Amino acid sequence: MSADALFRAANLFALAGWVLLVFLPRWRWTTTLVLSGGFSLVLSAVYLVLVVLFFGSAEGNFSSLDGVHRLFHEPYVLLAGWVHYLAFDLFVGSWEVRDSWRRGVPHLLVIPCLGLTFMFGPVGLLAYSGLSWFWRGRGLNADD
């Protein structure tokens, strides 16, 4: 399968997980497949296969920015890096939803954080952390 076709398939798979997190977070299948970390594990397995098959033949390394640039010049290694982001960002989004349930943060307030996590990873985590801190600081959650 071409790197482009795998890229599209991985994106669609991750997008399905994000749609479930946003629109059907308490649905049994969302809990079973996404909130459990299952979707992220599938993406992690794809990442592992890509790393095993292509990292050894790629030029470059992680010791300098130029080395990383040369490493990610290989399309399948670049794809591996992208799948790495997809897996981790979806895992973080799943954690945000589970944590919001534990803290009693309304899902409607979490959705913008999920959008930011989907698009900008760490920015979404920072936004959710701020929301969670604000929610606790206002005394809106008796469990903390």
C-alpha cells in the first residue's frame, strides 16, 4: 500500500475516534473502542510496523534538526511520524473525556479542548488543563 493510501486510511480511522469522542462519548462502542485506548493502540501498532520496516533504511537521525529533516524526507518515515501524532493526540483526547467525567466537567465545555487537541495536540491539553483547574477552583466539583 502506498504511503498516501496509508496516510488517508490512518486519518479516517483517527477521525472516526474523534467523532465518537465529541458526539457520542458515553456510547458503549465509544467506551469500548476509543476511551479504552483501543483506537490509539491500533494506530500504535501501525506506527510500530512502519518503524520496523522503514526507519533502518532512512537517512538521518534525532541528534540534530538537520538529521530529523533528513530522516523525515523518506515518505514512510514521515508517515510513521504522523501516525505517532494521531495515536498520541487521540489518547490525550480520550484521557480528557475520562478525566472530565471524573471531575464533573460538562462535555460541552470539553469539546473545544478536544478540537484543539485534535488540531494542535499540546495546545488542547493545555486548554483542558486550564478548564479543569478553573472548574475545580470555582468549587464546581465536590469530588476534588
